[in-house]
Amino acid sequence: MITRPDDDRPGVATDEDRWRSAGERIENLLDACAASGGLARERAEALVGEVVDLYGAGLRRIFEGLDEVTARRLADDDLVASLLLVHGMHPHDVRTRVAGALDSVRPYLGSHGGDVRLLEITGDGVVRLELTGSCRSCPSSSVTLELAVEDAVRAAAPEIATIEAVAAEPDAAVIAADSLFSHVRSGGNWVVAPELAQLAPGEVGGFAVSGTTVLACRIGEETYVYRDRCPVCARSLAGAALHRGLGAGDPVLRCPSCRAHFDVVHAGARLDGDGHLEPFPVLVRSGELSVAVPVGVGG
């Protein structure tokens, strides 16, 4: 049965949404000050600088009194890490942070038959990655995977300038991340969805996430989320259940209407014909299970 939690309403900002967009709000306020003339903006910027320096000095004093284990544990929190980066206090260099971010999304990439490798980080802030695996051949899966990779890398290292992804095929060319993600950034967003964690292993449930109805499946410790639409008959998957795969295969999801079978673990690929379900990335962000809903991405 498809459920629509009352607290999952589009447009309701979480605390995480607010602090992630704080930089943009500050810039908008500075621009508003500029309407009163250049001097007003200069004074506003000076005021912001003084406040940042004051809080930075206090933060530094706090961290100097912490033991190394506690300091590193706090640095793993996205909000604290962003403040440490602003003040040049983060305990890890940019390469270590980017590598850790890739490790955090590697299990998700693996579930789609893909992987990512850090090639280099240039002195001018360009991160070069190699994307490998079958996920590159599926447009829907590819876009959502790239969204997950970019989000993780930029959260861990906001000071980087650009991300460049290189496909593993010998004839592939370098693709600028801005080109890859432009249509996702225009409407895609991460939505905190703690209710998905209530699914028991082997259970399937329907949820409304940011106005989009999705189907979530729990396989062991992993949760997989797809748009609630069968690509074969175009009907809802409400009432679908997991079935045992052939031999030692992964669990299979069967459409209750047309009986088409899909591999839940591997990007929702259809097992008895062409087509695939439309996957949405699921990651633990700042300790909360979140789903990326890329608007306008077709299955």
C-alpha cells in the first residue's frame, strides 16, 4: 500500500536544508546591501568578516581543548566539517576527504554494477574521477549515480573548483561535471526520509518523497528506492513483493499488474525483457537516510 506521511511535504525546509543554503542567503543579503551603494556593501562584508573571525576564534579554542578522537568524530559531521573548512581547521587534507567521500558512495555504486576511482586532484582544484561498470550504459542509473558522487565529493571538499569524470572505455572523452549534472541541479534535491529506515529486511513499501511516489525495498542492511512506475505497463507497483531469484540470484521484484520481473539490487534491470525501473540514490547524509529526487529524469 502506498503511504503518504503527513510530515513529508514538499517545500518544508529541514535544519540541514537551512544551513546548507546559508552561504547563498548571506550572499543575497550582501547583494541587497549593495543596492544602497558600494560603501554599504563594503561595510556589510566587513561586519560578516568580523563575525566569522570571532566565531572562528572561539571554535579554534574549543577544538584545542578536545582529544584527537573527539575532534575527528566531530569533523565527520557535515555542518561541523564545513565550519572547520572555513577556518582552515579541518584535520584531513582535501585528498583524504575526497577519498573518504568516494568510499561512502562506493557500496551504492556497486549495487548498480559500477565503481569510481580517484585519478588526481590538481593544484587549481579540479577533481578527476574514473567511472567504471555497467551503470554507464543506463542513462537513468548513470545520472543518479553521478548525482550521488558529486554530492558526496562537494560536501566533503567544498573548496574544489570542478569535477571531471572519465568513463573507463578507451575511446571515452573527459566530461565536465557541470555538463553532466546541469539538468539535475535545476530540479533535483536531497530529501530526508527517515521513514524508509522502518522497513524490515525483505519488505517493500510505498512512500511519498517530495511529492513523488516511490517504492522502497529493504535487502539486508541496504535500502533501494525506485519511482513507483512499471516501465512495461506504466502502472503503479503498489502491492509488489520480493521473490527469490533463480539459484543464488538477488531478490526479484514482480510487477503486480503485468508480472514483469526486475533485479532490485542491480539498478532495477528487467530480467525477462527490455527496460528497467528508475532508481533514486539513497545515502546516509549527516546521519539521516536521504533520497535524491532528480526532477525530469525519465526511467
